Amino acid sequence: MQEIVSEIHSWMIAAGEKIKENLNKESLIVETKSGRKDLVTELDKATQDFLIEKIQAFDPEANILGEENGLDRLSDFSGRVFIIDPIDGTMNFVLEKENFCIMIAVYEEGQGRFGFVYNVMKNEFLWGGPEIGVFCNGKKIDPPKDIALEEGLIGLNAPMLMHNRHHEVEMSERALGVRMTGCAGIELIALVLGQRAGYISNLAPWDYAPGGILMETLGLKMANITGEELALDGRELFIGGTPTAFQELLTIANQ
């Protein structure tokens, strides 16, 4: 257990250093995927390739699900599976040069075992799992308080709030306030550290799996917007939060 945690931690720190070295590269290649707001850079792809190389050297039998380079679907979750988001928050990375994360989840026989979320520019690294607890920069953290919506902030996906298809305006009015960071990793870190009551967005498996393992280890809740277990297959409407806020968000979303 200690070996795999130490290995992944070292890979992600090394990947973060490579990103920092190239952060202000004038010739950085930026492309679009599904639309003009869905960006990918050469560093997204190179970072995923670097992590895959490390994974395959460490465990040649492991399966890999990753955001880039055609690895975004996986039908078999038997054995050990690594789920990679090389740069979560690519638009932030391109335009702000901050507020992005590297993330890895490790599943074994379909169960989340370890999650790693690294806010690169803030040097904030969270990792853990059900067998070891959750750590932030080496310090074990306690579960956050079970606060209600009216006691805390919620993270929201901006288009969801604008279109209000699932009563997101009511959610935001119930909460003390709304935050939109444009990075699932940062929002899930905030949940784990007790800085959010809840989070609602449209996420892919690599967006929620790493932070989700940390959340559930600490007693936080997550599901799709109807309350069903997340499928690790394509994008889903994600709701997460403290037990109380999570249930409030589900109730509002499905009224």
C-alpha cells in the first residue's frame, strides 16, 4: 500500500514540475475538442503520456481510463484500474495559469482504493483512501462538519446555473453563496476540506473519481442527479456534499 501511494505521489509531483516549466511557453499548442470552450493543450497530452509510462512500468497489467488520446472509455474494471486527468481545468491553465489540478484514482475490482488530487500552482496535494484516511500535504485530516446548505457555499457549473434546468437557482438561494472555479478538482478539494457544503456539475469519470474516493472516505456523499451511483462511464450530472446538503440538493433537483 505504501509503495503505490509513494510512487503515484512522486509521479504527480514530477508531472507538476514539468507543467510549471512549460506554463508560460509562448508556442504552447491549444486545440479544441467538442467546442470552442472545450480546450486541450499539448501539455495535457504529454502529461497523460508521462503518467501512463510510469503506470505501465509499475504495473503492466493495469487498465487505464484517461481523458486524452483515445483512452476515455473503459468497459472492464476488473483488476487494477488507473483513472487519469492530466490537467483538470485546462481553460484555467491556458488563461489564468493557475486553478488547475492533476488527478489520479486507483480502482481495484471496481472499488475505489486511492485518490490523488494535486492543485499544482498552490502546492496543495490531497491523497488517501478507505484503508488509510485522507491527507493534505502529509497531514491527516478529519472529516468536515455535516453542514446544511444554508450554512455554507456550493460550487456550481455556470451553464447549469444560467439555464436552471434542475432548480440550480433555488439551490444557490438556499446556500450562503455560490462559487464557480472551473475545476472539479478544486471544488472537490474544497468539499473535503470543509470549505463547501455541496457541488453540482456535469462531470466525466476522471473529474470525480479521484476526489470522490477522498470524499467517501471522509463520509461525504456523491451520486448522479437522480441519486443513483455514478457509473464511471461518460459524463453525468454530479451532486456531492455533506450528508445533509447532499440530500437537500437531491431533493431540490428532483422536485
